[in-house]
Amino acid sequence: MTTYRAPIRDMKFVIDELAGLESLATLPGYEEVNSELTGTVLEEAAKIAGEVLAPLNKLGDERGASLTKQGVVAAEGFGAAYRQFVDNGWNGLGGDPEYGGQGLPGLVAAATVEMWNSSNMSFALCPLLTAGAMEAIKAHASDELKNRYLPKLVSGEWSGTMNLTEPQAGSDLSAVRTKAVPEGDHYRISGQKIFITWGDHDMTENLVHLVLARLPDAPEGTRGISLFLVPKFLVGADGSVAGQNDVTCASIEHKLGIHASPTCVMSFGEKEGAIGYLVGRENEGLAHMFTMMNEARQKVGIQGLGIAEAAYQAARDYAKERVQGRPIGQRSGDRVTIIHHPDVRRMLLTMKSQIEAMRAFGYVLAADIDLAHKHPDAAERQRHQARVDLLTPVLKGWCTELGIEIASMGVQVFGGMGYIEETGAAQYLRDARIATIYEGTTGIQAGDLVGRKLPTDNGGAMAALIEEMRAVEGQLGGADNVDFPAIRESLAAGIQALEQATQWMLQTIGQDPDAAFGASVNYMMLTGYVCGGWQMARAALAAKARLTAGADEDFCRAKIATARFYAEQILPKATALLTAVKSGASTALALEEEQF
Ligand SMILES: Cc1cc2nc3c(=O)[nH]c(=O)nc-3n(C[C@H](O)[C@H](O)[C@H](O)COP(=O)(O)OP(=O)(O)OC[C@H]3O[C@@H](n4cnc5c(N)ncnc54)[C@H](O)[C@@H]3O)c2cc1C
């Protein structure tokens, strides 16, 4: 049985030293925020993650959610845990105070999102989607819809869902066929959606579905899609829940992992048509839905980190207990725990160093999101928004790919016991597997990066990022001559690889799009590794400064050693990926279809 303890020390270090909590506290609305308050929030979140959510993780995996005549019933224990979660205010942590939220920075919320996903990914998906629905409604819905639906979503009394996918419309949402016919002040929605996460359940009084559909006269393709709010139960003007809307869960999927997160086939309008309300403008629904998708993509990136952390903790604890073999070169004497073997150390540090890199990268981007929303200077808001736009697909793609690799390495550390279900290591791998698929597959993230985000300003946001990385490289020079020269050398090579790959990509995208898109996942992963290296170098510098001030000796020495490991053993992948990027799609497209 695995346990989860939130890595609060590292979370706090990243929040204070790398993501700049102090500067966020100067933003309007965040005046009350400080390091002490953040520490208290994280301690309390850690309790619910460790004591309430983690103990349900395995049970949820084994029993799953079930479909009954009354609708979907959440896995055993989930309803009570959810009530405790919302009663303690966790659902509205980052929510808008105007609608009852606590208005804490997204940076602080990101650390809690990591905890929910480490302790119980299936559970975490429910508030994750509610948060996305809240963002989309806040940004695009009428005041009337906001006032009617947001307070209950913020409190968690109701939950939100995202209804995009249809059998013929997965990555390509332009193929959406669900219909919306105007009728008075609302629309009648009919059609089928598949794979809808937490599409139905009994943990909340009501559900609020955000649904993509087409008006009868809508143009073909993405320009003819509109966004609708479709409640499970209709809501009166006073906010009270009235009759059932014409929307039901037809079935739930049997799947590889996240068994306690019901993945629903949703039927809209089997009778008279489900009542739905337009969110934003007609035919601009896909753009509006991107508000929700971007929010969800950032959180799914953090999900990759969260599941990796859980897998690491389990592997580390096992490695300290399992006795097997003797130290290298010794034929007699006591047998040792496997953590004494250099290769097991390599695996554990491979996991730990990439987790810390992802955490720093993810939280720093969360702070950028806060700054993009709240900075008083418009030019600064725009600068941070450009960074967020550029790096959201990298956060989603890179962290979820690493989530799988790290969960898989966790199984390896356990050996045969990792392949056996009772240790929990296998569940992490099964659960992690979905994160590179939903919210846009890795291929879709990479395509977004090279096809839209990078060229938007002809590489301007990437050039600004590279300049910031170079400044950090410069600071490494004076730090010390033990660990830092190695970190500097590797970071310099990584930055150079990123710069050259970016130049190649910007030149190629217009001339030979097949080559650019064929190389896009390698480019995205390269960007992720270098961003991780940049943040680990900053972490090493901050740790060095703390050491010099005589604080946190153990933690800081471990941080510097971990940063050096990342520099020496992980970051060189960037240079190899540069070679792959430059080869474009020439070999990927070398075979005719029949030759596969
Ligand atoms: C457990 C689970 C939960 C889900 N939750 C939700 C939810 O809550 N709401 C919702 O609306 N949907 C949800 N989905 C659906 C999910 O978002 C889609 O499965 C995903 O977007 C991929 O679509 P697809 O399955 O149709 O695959 P396809 O689009 O058919 O893709 C198959 C493969 O082709 C590649 N591919 C396709 N098009 C391109 C392209 N243009 N360029 C490069 N590669 C491409 C993909 O990367 C992938 O490798 C969920 C799915 C699952 C399995």
C-alpha cells in the first residue's frame, strides 16, 4: 500500500524562490498573500490529499464508478471525500471573490492541483473540469448566466464538464455535428458526445455541461461552432434546481486507468431537445472553448507532474526497504537495500530531477498566468501572456510525456512487484497514460506550438525566453567552481540547441510544413528539456544563496546535486533532439502508405 506525502518543502522553495510569490503579492487583489499564508494553505491541502484522497485511490481503481438507472454513481467513498473537499473551500481556492471564491493566486492553486493529482488523479479531474468551466463562463457568458451558475460552480455544489468530442470529431473539432436550434431565449441541443469526463455522477446536486454544437445555418468547419451551457437539471431564476433537462449518460467506458473518473457517452435531446444557453457569440464557440481548454491544458500538464511525484515517492520508499544483492564487488557480508545499487540511484534521480524541473517550470508558468491577468501595466500583461501562450503546449505535452516515462520507471524500480497490482506502481502508469491523449494529444500540442504559437510574432516570445535563459547562464559563471561549471556548460549547450532548432523551425514552417510538423514533437520536447534545465539552474543558484546565508543545508545541497544530475544526464537530450529536428520529416515520410 503506497502513501503520499506532499513535497511541501520543494513546493514552497519553488513558489518563494523561483516563481516570485513576493512580487505576485504586490498585484491588485493579492495584497494578503505572503509566504506564511501560502505555507498554511499547503499544509492544510497536504492533509486532505494525504489523509482523505490518497487512501481512496486504490479503492477507486478497483471498484470504479458505475452506471445505474438513476445515473452514474461515483466510486465508494468519493462522495464523502468530495463533500469534505468543497466544505473546506478547496474548490474555490483560485475562484473569483465576486462569485464566492477565495481569489488566491493561480500559483498557489497550482501546488494544490499537483497534490490532488498525486493523491488521486481520478478525483482531481472533477474539480479540474469545474475550474475550466468557470473560466469559460466568466470570460464569455452573459451576466445573467454568470450570476446564475458561477457561485455554485465556485463553491463546488455543482460541477462542470467539457463536451467536445464526438465519434467523428476528436482532434479535429471542425467535424462536430451536435445541433442547436434557437427557441426563444434558449436553444434546443441534440446529439451525442463521447468520452466526457465526470459527465454524470451523484457527488453534486447539479452538473453544468459546456457543449460545442452547430446552429442550423452555421457555416462548415470551425467557424460554424457555438458554445452552449446545458445544465443537467434546469435552474430557476432564484438559482433553485428544477426539473431534469433532456440530457443523460448513455454508458460509461471501460478503460486502462482512472477507473474512478467516469468517462461518459452523453446523449443530448433524445426527447424534446436539451435546453441550452448560448455562451458568448454564435459561431465563435471554438475560440470561447479555448479559454476552458487552455486552463485545462495547463492543469493536465501539472497532472503529469503530480502522477510522476506519486510514482517517485512509491519507488523511493520501496527502494529503501527491498533487500536484494550486495554492494558491487562484494561477494559476502550483509545484503543491502536496492537503493544502494548505482543503477537504482540513477533511476531515482532521473525521476526526482525531472519532477523538480517540471514543478519549477509549471509553477513559474502559473505565476506568469497570474501576472498576465493582474499586472497593472498593460505591456507587462501582454509580455507575460505571450510567454503563457508559447509555453502552454510545452507544459501540457512535455510534462505529460514525462509523467508516463517516470511512472514507467517507477514500475522498474519495483521490479516484478511493480508489475503486480497490489503495490500501486502499475496504477500510476495506467493512470498517467491518458494525460498525453486528452486535452489535445501530444501531436496536437506540438502542432499548436510550431504552427501557431511560435510563428505568431515570428519567434519574438521564444527569442525573449532564450534571452532570459542566457542571463541565467551568465549568473552561473560566478557561483562556484564545484557544481556550477557543469551546470553552466550543459545549459549553454541546451540553449544553443533551442536557438538553432527555433531558427530551423521558423524557416521551415513556411517552406516545408510537412517537415516542420514532422519535427514538431521533437522540437516541443527539446523546448521542455531546456526550460527544465533553465529552471533547475535557477534553483541551484537560489539554493547556493540560501546555503551562503546558512539556511536549509540539507535541502540546498540536495537541490544543487539534483540540478547537476539534470544538467549532466537529462539536458543533453536537447542536443540529440536538435539533430532529429533538423532531419525534419524526410525519413518519417520516406515510406509509401503500402510499405507500413
Ligand atoms: C479517458 C478519456 C477522457 C476524456 N475526457 C474528455 C472530456 O471530458 N471531454 C471531451 O470533449 N473529450 C474528452 N476525451 C476525448 C479526448 O480529448 C480525445 O480522445 C482526444 O482529443 C483525441 O481524439 P481521438 O480520440 O478522436 O483521436 P484522433 O483525433 O483520432 O487521433 C488519433 C491519433 O492521430 C493523431 N492525430 C490526429 N489528428 C492529428 C493532426 N492534425 N496532427 C497530428 N496528429 C494527429 C493523434 O495525435 C493521435 O495520435 C477524453 C478521452 C478519454 C480517453
